[in-house]
Amino acid sequence: MTEAFLTKVWGIGFDKLPILGFSTEGGRLNFLKSSKPGDWVYVVGTKTTNTPEELRGRILARLQLGRDLFNARTVIEAAGYQPSERELDEARSYKWPFALPVLRLEYVDGQPSLTDVIGDFNDGSHFATYALSIREQVGPVASDKLLALDTSPGRVPSIPAIDNQRAHQDHQSFKSRLNGRSGPGPSSTPYSVEREEVGGYTYLFRLIDRKHETNFFKIGYAVDWQRRLNTLNKGLFSPVTGCSFKIVTYEPFEQLYQAYNTEQHLLLQFRDDLVEGEHEVVQLQDETEVQRAIFEICRSARFLEPPAQAPRFEIAVSEEELE
């Protein structure tokens, strides 16, 4: 089922710069974790003075995004785009450097008011930082109303790396309609704009209760597993509760999406062992089951693609652990 996401922008320049940029890595990864290929991101003009008055609060366009991580600077250079002064920070860098490529652009006919389409809701500043699911944030009726809006196709500049990813997604979409399976991610062959090389780890943490090992384990991925561990233990108030996580094992990957794919394979494999109400915590006899599963995923190179039946969890990645 196609999902509708929403984010807020100052204007619509995707016909000149074919990326959606996020101000934080957490914002970008949060979208990747909660979405799937083919979902639409609706862009709405902010109500600030940075947005032309006639566009404020209006549904401007919708985008289908690729899954590869791009550095906005390299796409800006390849597209010959000249950022305006308001798009640059004090260091003269683009304000939204953590980018995903725009594979499809469609303009929403008539640019209706967001409020007129889905009603009043708390559309706070988090929609300017994240692209969030309307079904989760507002409800399924609001999501269906967005997806039912009439649109007209738009054109985005031709950039080889993005063109290749678009063609690959079209091919995989066709294959999935034939046999219900999705294929590997886009090729890592270098183009004029290369994918952002961000490494990462898939990790397994064990919960400790007052120095005693429990049989509760957390499966996850992160850019820096040690920072992630520290963040989790701060949230547990370890000095007071006596509870903390400790590292059991971690597997390094050259690219972050490979660590993410491995996490998704593990969560799917151990979905029956998930603790009720938890998305990443499982109850097992010991850690050897997960360690063996990680070994098999790496041995068979399954980390190169997500599972065909990916678990759909809303798991936010905090900015602190990704700095």
C-alpha cells in the first residue's frame, strides 16, 4: 500500500535541484526507516516569511525519493544550481546537506490549502525537519485524501547517478508486479555524482539488570554503536535503575544502508521473539542465535538488499547518536 508522507519547504525548486535535503542525518534516516520505495512525499509551503506568501500552507507537489544517500553539495555542483543566500548558513554551506534523490516529481493541481484538504491538526515544526507519515501523524482518512489529489507530471534535471537509480527502481517495480520480489539496491558503480559513503554497524546489545545478565537483547544499527549505546543507557537512568545495555557483538559495513538491511533481516527473522510493545528488543535463550544469523547474512551477502517482507516499524534515529 502506497503511503503519504509530508514535509515543509520554502518553495518548489525540484525542477532545478533534484534532491530533498534534510538538515540532520536523523531526519533522513528516520524517513528511510519508516518508508518504502514508491511512497509519496507531499511538500507543503511553510507559513514563515521565507516562503512566498501565495505558497504558504499550500500543497505544492509530491515526490518519490530514491534510497541512496547523497551529499547535497555534489548534486548542486552537477546540476549547476546556484543556492540563494537564504539557503546558505554562516559557513556558506547548504542548509540541508543530507539528501535523497528525487526520482519522480508531480505538481499538485491548484495548490490547495493543506487545512482545506485534511483539516486542522498540530503541524508543528517537526514537519520542517522530518518527512513524516500522514497515516501515523493524522490518520488514514487524511492520507487517502492526499493520495486522491489530482497531479500533473513535472520534470527533474538529468543527472546520471539519479537517472540510473530511477531506471533501477522502475525495473524492480516491474519485477515485483510479476513475482512479488524486490531486487538489490542500485549499483555502486561511480557516476558524476557518487553516493555518499557513510559506514555503519549492525549491533546486538544485552540488557543487564543490577549486574545480572538477562535474556533480553536489542537489535539495531547505527553510524557509531558506542554513541548509540551511551544514548540508550542515558535513557535507562542506569545509576538509579541499575539497568543498562552492554555490547554483545557488532558487524561493521562499508555503507550505512547495508547495516540497515542487516538489521531488517534480523528483525524479520526474530519477529516472533519480539517483546510485546517493543520494536527492536527480543527475548532469547542466548546471543548465539543472532550471532549465527549475522554470520549467515554476511556470508550470503544478503545485506546488499532489504528483506522482501520488510518489517514496518516507526523507529526514530536521534540526531545525537548520528553526529
